Amino acid sequence: MTTVLRFNEIRMSDLSRVGGKNASLGEMVSRLGPLGVKVPDGFATTAEAFREFLREGGLGSRIDATIRALDTTDVVALARSGAQIRGWIEDADLPGSLVGDIRAEHDSLLAQRGQATWAVRSSATAEDLPDASFAGQQETFLHISGIQNVLRAVKDVFASLYTDRAIAYRAERGMEAGEVAISAAVQRMVRSDIGASGVMFTIDTETGFDGVVLVTSVYGLGETIVQGTANPDEFTVSKTCLRAHRPAVLRRSLGSKNQAMRFTSAGGPRESTVLVDVADEDQRRFSVSDAQVQELAGYALTIEAHYGRPMDIEWALDGQDGELYIVQARPETVASRRNPSVVTRYTLVSAGEPLVTGRAVGERIGSGRARVLRSIADMADFAQGDVLVAERTDPDWEPVMRKASAIVTDSGGRTCHAAIVARELGLPAVVGSIEATRRVKDGDDVTVVCSEGEYGHVYPGLLDFDVVETSVDRMPELHVDLMLNVGAPDQAFGLSQLPSAGVGLARIEFIVSRDIGIHPRALLDVGALDEPLRSEVRRRVAAYPSARDFFVQKLAEGVATIAAAFAPRPVIVRLSDFKSNEYAGLLGGEAYEPHEENPMLGWRGAARYTAAGFAECFRMECDAIRHVRHDMGFTNVKVMIPFVRTITEATGTIEALRRNGLTRGEEALEVIMMCEVPSNAILADEFLDHFDGFSIGSNDLTQLTLGTDRDSPLVSASFDEEDPAVLDLLERAIRACVRRGKYVGICGQGPSDSIGFARWLMERGIGSISLNADSLVSTWLRLAAPQVMSSTSDAR
């Protein structure tokens, strides 16, 4: 009987002998090591050795009989039986042959390496399979020193096959008690306790978008990510840019990382780690560099290519040698199983103020009675369909999580235990809410909303919501391009799966107001700001090289995320069109903005770009766009200029773009103009001499043509995009673009509100109609239906 195998002797074909996790470790050491992927060496006990251990003294028979008699939905009985079985294993002796072989391999590795400590990992023969991860069901023990402690840890790994959660998990899947065996890996310990560690996915975990690698990182051991005790840094990395050897980090999210797990001293499996507070200055910077993130993501690409499927990967940065290592890789089992031809959208009908907000997991909505549980001892009172509210979860919570309609935690990020299990169960979860256990009252009805982008909300009451499933694999032919209006970059990956021709309008304002939140002049003048404003700005930008870099990088992140999501489809990015009252609402903005009686007609759009007081702010916008297009290679990004009143403003803006490194025509750069001022349509040919086309902003064009403030209820009845005067200007603009072979689209609300208006635009030769996501499919189907006479057609 073979009791142990070295990693370099193991392949994926050995899954039944050493389990999924250890088979993958052996596969990577043997096959991916030569390709540059660093995996710490080690050895694994075999399933045969485990079964031999159970045969001695009839231990296996006692365990099987106990589990067959158990109702695993009874959490009290489950806990009692699990503890009894684990006690039996801990009291038993390992077979002498297994002890001798473990000792020999341990001594051999120690002789090769010199001084070392060990990670003793569990690997069940039904774990890390393509259709079920079994993640977290068994135990891992870290920083183990000395052969006696290694042997003890191996036995503890064997016992962990019978944790309460593992017993329940297998029972749910119809597995017999003796069907699964376990292997223990003894692997050289990476000293991430004095470095950093984290998790990577080669797919976006929320949407299933497969063009990115998601990297999370914390200081110290990665257990704080899974346990949810530290909110990690997150990085989204473009696979396209990685393969082209370009800057590839699309988005960076700074986690609090307020605690790190360190080793106390090497020894046994029970008391080797401690949580320590992370210094404030370290919390305010990223735990790994962009270069390290790209190196990790490169490893992820190699691993994904080898296995031929999306992967869930654990990594560690050794604080002693400074090297990055892969310590686990398993198939991703949730996002990759989605049906890409069916798009499901959850939409909240109405809501008030949320009780708490955190990171959204699951893109769903759930509701029920909130149960605030302080410990697993309270689980017996949890009913099917309740909303679980807890400080954090770990694998011991899984029996009750399976009853929940939604999950809310105070701590954790998108790769914490609560998030992983919520995805696997198909539940919405709000993690990292900070104060859910204080703000949500036990027994109250709540609605958990995770369908609105990166952030999820918990609202009081049972709120109404709609669920719409759309099959998008066979849409009818349409003789116009339907594009999307995209405001939030964090929704781009999900929206890209809709059957659109690209993005007709991506607004910079959303990125500036939500992800930056500081007036650009305040960032440029940060050293001259008064206190406490100066300290607050510096606190917010601390993770970036400078305040200016903060603005440029955050803006580039938002634009690049949208560009990557839709590539190679075009993405038309409208440069900033804040009004003075909107800019004043940003941090520090009141000091730089004039008071205008009618900001809608004031200092906005192109008029700012060449003004002395705003030129350097505009340069930062251009720097961000240039980075996305030139450095990252997303030449599908087109630039759109808003609110161009005169030909002089048009020529001045084109020259300002050129001075700032965005020359129309170079690297296929197209510059589109918003056609939203009547002068644009009246002098369409003159404006088109300087631009590559028009995107018609029908809202502003209508209000300026009719002299109607669209925001005033006193005159809103006069606002009509199908008024003959408005239609006349629209037809002038479209005709000029068609005659000159230039792009012409529309991005106002009108075409989605009135199908007759949309058909009228199609008849005049409009090239694209850009819509909000909630109306794209319905507008597509209505436009493809047999045509009927519209009011707009009659009016003309």
C-alpha cells in the first residue's frame, strides 16, 4: 500500500488517491513549475492510508452507522454527532507504516530546504470538483514545526472530514458516509504572515464576465479574507492587456485591512496564530503593488489555460524572500456555470433610505424576517426564508446559511466565506456593512438588494421588486444599432452581456462624483487648502502617488473598466459636463465654483475646457483617456464633447485635446460632438468639419429649442421631443451626418419612451440609439415588430 506521494509524483489523474486540492498541487508543481508558476513543494498522504486508518479497530464502521442514523437538518443532533466522531479519530493512533513514511518525507524535505515550517492542508476526494467546490469543509493548519506536530496535524485533518458542515454538505448531495476519503498535504510554509496573501478568480465572480482576473489581498495570512475579519484590497485585471504586455489593472479598491493574522511561534496546529491591528498608514495604502498584481494575474492566466476553465486560486507573498507563490488552485464552480444566453435582471420597484450598505454579492434581491445571530449557538431558532444577519460567518455557519433568503454581515469582502457560500447557494448577500448587527433589528422584515452594482443595501420592510429573464441568443434583426447608456463602471461587466452594439454614452460625471468625490482644483491645490479640508483630501488620496495621480488613475479606472467590458465594441466617453452647482457639491468645490442663477445655461461642457481656471483640470481628464487608449490599448474608446455652443468653442476644444495628447485621427481616435444646442443643428456642416459625428442629446436640445426647463413642474407639460420644431432640428442634424458619411446617434430618453419616435429616427437614417439597460431588450423587440403608423410620422 502506498501511504504518501510527493507532489512531483502527483497528477490530476490521481484525484481519487489524494483528493482534488492535492491533485491540483501536484499537477502545478509538475506541469506549471517549468512555465514559471511558483508552487511550494511537499507531499500528500493517500486515500488508501486514510481508509486503512479507519479500518483499524472498526472506527469506520462506527462512523458510518452514526451518520446513517443522523438527521443532518437537526443542527443540535448534527453538532453532537460530529463532535463524537472527531473525538474517536483524535483518540485513535495512526498506522505505523503511515507514521514512518510521513517522517521519512518530512526529513527529506527538511534536508533539502534547511529550516522550514509546514502547512498541513486537507484534500477530500470529492473536493474541488468542476461542479462542487466543497470549499472550506475541511481544515488547514499553518506554520507547523517538528515531526510530532506534523503527525498531530495530519490526524486533525482526518478528523475534519467530519466537521458538522462537511457532514451536512455531503448529505445534501446524496453522498454515502464512507464514499469520501481525505488526504493531508504537508507543504512548505510560505511566510505570508510577514508578507501578504489573497485569492484570485479568473472570472468576475458576480457577473460571470470572463475577460478579467479578480485579485484580493490583505497583509498577513489569507485566513482573514475568508473569515471576513479584514476587508481586502481588490484589483480587477484585464486579460487582454496582460496578454499584450500592457498595463492591465482596470480597477483598484482600497480595503480597510484593519487586522492581519500573524504567527506567534511555530508549533502545533491549535495556537500558532494571532490577530494584530494594522497601522493606520498601512491601511491607507495597497498591500501589494501593481507590478505584483500583474505578476499574480499572469500566473492565473497560465493556470486557467492549463486547466481549460475558470479557476479559484490562493496565493501568498513570502515576506522573507519577496517571492509570490501559488498555494492552491481549484475550479470556479458558480459564475462559470451561468447560462450566458439568459440574462436575469432584478429591479427594485421603490425604496426609501437603507438601513445599511456594503459590498453586493449575487446581483439578486431577497427579503424576509431578519434574524440577528451573535453566535452559532443561536442557529436552532433560525427558520427557512429568514435573512441571516451576523458579524461574520465561517464554515460552521453553513447549515443555517442554507435556510436563508439573504445574508448580511458586518465584515468581509467579495471573497470572504459569506460571499463564497452566498454565490454557491444563489443568494444575495451584503458583506462588509460594518454595522448591520446594530442597525438591523432582530425580527423585523427587511429587503436585501444586490442588483444595483458594486454596493448592496438593506432596506426596512418587504419591498416589491421585479424579476425579468431575457433570452438574448436569438434577437430579431434590426436596421439600427442599439447601444447602452452606462453610468456606473461597476455595472459594466453585467451590462456587456446584453445584446448591444456598444456604449453610446458613458458619463465621466458618475466616476468623478462617486469614485473621486473631490473637486479637481482642490486636488491640484491640495497643499494650499485650509484645514481640515487639506487633511481630509490627503487622507482620501493616501494610496496614490499624489493627489493629481489619484484623479487621473481613478478616472482611468472607471473608463478602462467600461472599455474592457465592451471591447471590441465602441465605447463613447463623454468628457465632463458638470454644471457649477454640481461641481460645488464635490469636496472643496464651493471655493472654486461661481454662483450662477441658471447653471444649466452657464459654465459647463466645452466652455470650461479652454478656460484658464479649468485648463489643468481638463488636462487631467485627457491624461486619463490617453492612458486608457495609448497605454492600455483600448482604442475602442471614442471621445465625446458636450455642450459646444459655437464654432470657436469647437476649434478651441479640438486644439486643447491635441495639446493634451489626444489628436483626432491618431491611433484611430474619433471625436464625437454632442448635438444638443440648436446652433449645432442649424450649422451642422460647419460643426462636422471639426468632429467625426454627432450624438444627439434630445433632452437639452428639446428644452433649448422650446425654452422649457425640463426640471420645472410648472412648464414640464411643454417639454415634447416630438414637437415639430425639435423634429426639424433633429432631421437637419441627421441629414448632415448621413450626407457626409459620419456617425450619428441619439442618447436621450425619447426613443425608449416612444416607439413611434424611435421609428421616425430610423426612417431618417439615425445610425444608433443609446438606451438605458432596462429598456434595451423591450425597445429592440418593439422596433423589430411589424410597423404601425406613429404619431411622429403623422406629424411630419
